[in-house]
Amino acid sequence: MAIIGYYKRHMKRLSWKPVATIAVLAATITAFIWYFVSHPEVGQQLSQTSPKVLITILALDLIGIVVLAFVTIASVRLCKVRLRLPDSLLLTMYTAIVNFFGPLQSGPAFRAVYLKKVYNVSLKRYASAALVYYCIYGGLSVALLLSGVLKWWLIPIMLAGALCVLAIGRSKRFRPRLEQLDLHGWYYLALATMVQVAVVTLIYYTELRMVAPGTDFSQALIYTGAANLALFVSFTPGAIGFRESFLLFSQNLHHVSDSTIVAANILDRALYIVLLGILALIIFGTHAKRHLDIKSTD
């Protein structure tokens, strides 16, 4: 059975949610345009962007894709499957495009279906591995968000991660699922996720420094934590609208101004679309669809 065909039939069950997604997306874009027109300082901040910095951010985005490929390798390793780096890279690129243009945050669903069809990884087992990943990712993000309050941010990172793992490990509901996983290599996933969060932090820090040179690294850490947590509740492409809301609600922690948040996110969105274009060229140039055995028809 074709992977994309199977995926599309599965997503048809969520027919009402794309409508809600489009509505939220349209409202968010309208709000962006209104804010941009009524606050000329945002345009002034963006006009100061340097081509060298833009290239640096794009390079960091590409590095982030590579790191995500290692995250995928470490995740499926928990499912007792060995995924080669070239395959993981192509799958990660495909997932990034699907996640942005598909309904909801549909990239993980596409990846799960692919692994089911090609590597026979059960959806429940992969969901359990994804739960471990999101636990680590969420713990790191919460720690970053609270780093400005607790100051010594390495301590909250360790505590948040440890408490999260203990809570899930002792849960009667999730223990049977975790027992299906090969957790001996969980530290590979933890390390890959830490590198992923570090790269994202560098991207946000570079963007903030571009539009507001006075931004310090501690602000970027808190800013990253808030932005990352938005992914857990969003159902728009790239968490558009939700990320900005989280960043505005957490202003008392990171103290980044409204105009800087808007300018930095406009810059981030624009460069991410360029990144997706680069990924699409790589996918077509390497015949990734055929290499991964992804077919659009049965």
C-alpha cells in the first residue's frame, strides 16, 4: 500500500481541523500585517538585516535538519530499528515539508506511517519512542523558560529531565509501552535532543541580535524555552500564531519587546520558507521519493 495514500486516508478523518487551521492561520497573518503597518519600527529593525547573518541563520537551519536526522535515528533505535543517516536525512527533509504544508503538525504522523510501512515499526511502539523524545524536549524547554528565574540553568535542566523520566517510568499507564522499547540507548536520544535545542537557541539568539543588538544570551535561552513549548499546543504550519502568543505571554521572563518578537519571527518565517525551498530542491535532485520508496498512488 502506498505510504502517501495511506497517510492521506488517515488524515481525512481530521477533515474539520484543516478548516480550523486555515482560520487561525488567516487571523494570524492579518494580525501580523496590521501590527507591521501600525508599528513602523518593526520595518526599521528588519531593514538592518545583514546578508552575512541571513546566510549564517540558513546554515544553522540546515545544521538543525541534520541534527533532527540524528534525533530520528535515535528515536527508532528505541524501537529496535537501525536507520541509516542518508535515509534519515531524506525522511527528515520530507517530514519538514509535510509538517509545514500539511494539516496540523502532521510531520510526525507522516514519519510514523513511513516507518510502519517500510520498517514495520508499530505505531504504538513509535508513539512510545516519540513520547520519550517529547518528554526530554519538553523538559529542556521548561528548564530554559525558567532559567531566568532559577539563574543556574543547568540545574533545572537536570531536575526537569529526571522528574519527567521518573514520572513516566512509574506510570502504570505508560510502563507497558516503555517495556516494548530498547531503552539501553536512551542517552543517544537525550544527547541528540540537547544538541537540537542548542542549535535552535543559537538560531533564535542570532535572529534576536539581528533585530535588537542589545539582546543577551540569557534572554535568548528563555525565549527559546517559550517558543519550543508552543509546538505542543499548535496546529498551524510552523506553530504560526501560537509561538508568538507564547513569546508575548512570557515577556515578563525574557523581557524581549513586542516589536522585536514580531520582527524576529517575520525574519524566522521568511528564512524557514527559503529553507523549505532548499530542502525541496535536494529532495527532487536526489530522487528522494524513489529512494525512500514513497509512492503517491497505490
